[in-house]
Amino acid sequence: MSISPIEQELEKKLDAERVLRENKKFAADKINAVQYLIFAVVAFLIACFYDLQIHQREYYSQAAERNRIKALPILAPRGKILDRDGRVIVDNHASFSLLLSRETLRPEHLAPIAAGLGLDLDEVKAKLARFARTRAKYEPVLIKEELSPADLAFVESHRDLETFPEMELIESHTRAYPKDGLASHVIGYVGEISDAELNSTEFGRNKPGDVVGQAGIERQYNDLLTGTDGERQVMVDNLGYERQVLGYKAAVPGQSLQLTIDLDLQVVAELALEGRRGAVVALDPRNGEVLAMVSRPSYDSNMMSSHISSKQWNALLTDPDKPLFNRALQSQLAPGSTFKPIVALAALQTQSITDGFSANCGGGASYYGRYFKCHLKRGHGSIELNRAIAQSCDVFFYAVGNRTGIDNIARFAEMAGLGAKTGIDLPYEASGVVPSTRWKMRTQRQKWYAGETISVSIGQGALTVTPLQLAHAIGGIAIGGVWRRPHLVKEQAPESARKGDVSPENVMKVIQGMYSVVNAGGTAGVARLPGIELCGKTGTAQLASNDFLKSAKAGKEFADNAWFVGFAPRENPEIVVAALVENGLHGDRAAPIVRDVVKAYFDKKARLTQDRKALAMQRILPGLNPVN
């Protein structure tokens, strides 16, 4: 059926209206969707603004502030170390250090930065990882101290936002130690704190990257020597360049320390031991002050405190001469005949021998089925205490030790401070060993055999001492049986002296024998000093048996150690010195070292006395010209 034109026109209008309605509906849906989207975006922005402005306002404010303000540390200098006369031993010199900002750090920059500064990339990464575990991200990491001119040139040419924006240059203070290892074992050195040290109670207040004392006085008095860092706040522009200083908190330097060490005596002792392995310790027995302490070979504290390479460190650790080893208070060796004065005192105090006691030395003696030799093959003949000490007769002391017994010998050795740490204010002191029946049962679960006492009576066997202990022990005997704790820092609170139960008469008999060692035809005539009553005792300590020493296997490293301990003057001693020369063969090889140190002490004393007299005369007669 055909549709009329009117109907067709009507249908077209209806279709147009339907399309218009559908278009209007589609447009309305789109508008609604856009409205909902706008609403969601607005809601999201409001939530973000709330989080930024309200919930995390403080965090983001600080972050934004850090983009505009930088806080750079001002490193505090460590305290100076002075000798007893106020002369500077250890100082600081100005230098530059480099920090890495972890907030702007890009991992791909680490390799070129490490290469430009001559650093090991793995060590730099390890240090950053160590910081990341314990410190806030905005705290910078110190990666190199004491930058060289080449380092500074690299930093200045690359320190911008386009190249390495993480690099920050700050002024610092680097330790300046004496050259040639002078007093290195006393002073020690500083270095960056290790993970093990961070976990110890000793360094509980420190944080990663701190520079702390690693040995010697630097470690013992680290808390006093360490200052308090300051801070410098600066405003930077969008390129990272400094525009304005906003705040400044000055660093507080560490406390300076005045040591008891006399640099004049220290230098003399160092030179006397130059080229040899050994130790020298000089004490004032009246108060325990350490006047000199030397251990050779030594090391360069300046190298240790800078960025020492792994290769250099391993070379020091594996050096057969052990330069890091402080022989003065860590070498535990047989003292040889320097122990005889203590044996003599023990025998006199226990009345094991009397004034008229003598022994006949024919070059050796038999005890408990074994023949023990004297150092003098032809023997000393009939010999009494004074000459036995002076000539160091072994046979005499075999007899004395056998009469006295190991436990009496041990009791007086311990009274003199052997077998225990002296308590000196230095780390890593060794204790040494004083054998006894109780000691052997405790350590070896065996009884003591009388034949062992024979060896101990001449300073051999299981007996070991350190050079510091020997000086401390003999110094206490020299002033009448009074021992004061050795120490290295002046003006410490005085401690009560430890007094031994010894008679002055017996002490004087021992001292007289030691006087004869130097001044009456004894074994150390080479140590004699005109006008100074130097008393002493030589010691030759075997490191191996006589049979082994005669074999082809015995090299120079098994040669006897040489000891000498001396004090002066004979009455009211002011100085005691112990010297050890490893593989020095005979005690008289160590005696000149002690002689030179004692001479330097009294020469200086005389010079100072003369200067004081001259000064006093000038004050009394100001117009008087000194006579040249």
C-alpha cells in the first residue's frame, strides 16, 4: 500500500524528533559523565591538598625547605696532644673534605665520582649502604677527607646541578702527626669508625662516618679529644648555588691533652733503637709518669689517618717485623737475668739466703738429673750476692732459686707488678706470665716440678714480662718497694701507691749489686756515666734450646734477646729505663740505649737548673749582663 506524501512528511518529522531526543539524551549523559569526572578530580585534589597541607604538612614543609636551605656540618677539630713541656706533638691542619648528598644522589654518578677522586667504588657503595641502614636520608655522607689539589680541581669543575649535584665541599681539620713514626705507638692514629666499633659500647655515642681514635692515646682518650660539630645553614638558588647564610652554629674543639712524655728523651730513645726491633720505656718511679715509650719498627700515623689503601693496610698486617705491634706493652718475653734482682729480693725477704751465703760456680751445676750451664764457661768460682748480681752468675741464682722455691719467687714477682697489667692508660696492654704451682695446675692441669724453678730463677722458663712491666717492677724496688701506676696524661688524680712488704736493708743489698753491674766491673760497664750513679741489670734471654741453636735450622730470628734495665741515681731514683733489643744476643747491647736516655735526662735537668739560676740572677741584678 502506497504512503501519501503527507504521511511521509510526518514520518520524517517524527524520525527527526526521535534523533533529536536521542542526541539530547547522549549529550546529557556525556555532560553528566564529565561532571562526575570533574567532581572526582576535584575530590582527589582536595584529598591531596589535605594530605599535603594538614596530614603531612610538617614533612613536606621540611622537604621543601631542604630544597631551598642546606645544612652543612662544621667539623670540630680534635684536641691537640702536647708533651710535658707544652710542646705540640699532634696538631690539626686545615683541609677540605667531600660529602655526598643522598637526596640528590644518582646511582650512575658513583662510578665517575669514585674514579675522579681515586676511591674504590665498592668501598663507596658499602659506606652509603651502611649509612642507609641507620641514618636519615637528608644526612650527607663523608666519602673523602683531605682532598688533594687534583681532587679539589675535579670537585670544583663538576660540582653543579647539571653534572654531579650530590657533591658538597666542606672545610675540615686533618690530624698532623710527627714524621718518621715518632711516638706513633704512644699517640696512635684516627680513622673512620667501623661496623664492629659502632656495635661496641666504647663508641656507643658515635654514628657512621665519624672519625675516632683507633690506637694509642687517640683511642684511650677519644671522648675527650673529640669535639662537637657545628652547622652552617645556607640558602641556595634553583641551580644549587649558595646565596645567603641563614644560620651558623660554631663547632666546639676537642679538649687538648698534655702528656707526661718528654720529647727530648723520646727522640733520644727513638734514635738509639733506630734500625732494630725492640722497645724502650722510661718512667719516673716516684709518680709513675711515662717519660718516653718507643716501639720499633713503627708506622706513619699520617698515612694511617688518611685514606690508606687495602694494599697498604695488608702490607702492614703481613709485615714480619710487625710495625703495628706495640712491643713496649704487648711483647711478652722471657726477661733473662733482669729478673735476678727480684729473685734476690725474694730470697732475702724469705731468709732463704743470709748475708754470708755464697755458691761455687764452676761453669754449671746439676739439679734434678739435669746439668744447667752458666753463661761463663770457666765459672765464677766462689761468689756471693753482690758479685753474683754484678757478674750475672747463673749458678749462684740456680742455688738461690732452688732454696727460695717457685711460689715465694712468684709472690714477690707479683708484688712487683709482674704477671698483671700495670693499668697504664693505653689500650691492648698484655699481662705477661708469672709461673707458680697454682698457675700450672690452673692452666695445664699439671703439678709443678722443682727442676722448672731452676730455669725461672734466671728469668727463663714460662716467665714472661713486657718492657713496661720490667721498668715498673724495677723502678718500684729502686725507691724502696713502692709502685705507682704508670700513666701518660699529666695532672691525673693521684692514686694511692702500692707498697710491698720489703725491708730497706734487703732492698739496698739488691741496689748495691745493680750499682756494681755498671760501676764495679759488672756486665754493663759500657753504661757507666761519670757523675751519675746509674744502677742496672743486663739480661740475655734465649728463644730456643742450646741444641737447636747449634743446628742448621737456627736462623737469626732465634738469636737471644738483649735486655737492660737501669735507674739513676742510686739514692732517691728519678728515672728508670728498660730496653729490649730483639735478637740482640747479649744484654750489654741494650745497655747503651738506657745510658743515652738517662744521660739525656740529667743533661736536660742540669741545663734547666742553669737557666733558672741565670734567670734568678737577672731578676736580682737586672743590669748584669750574662757572661758568655
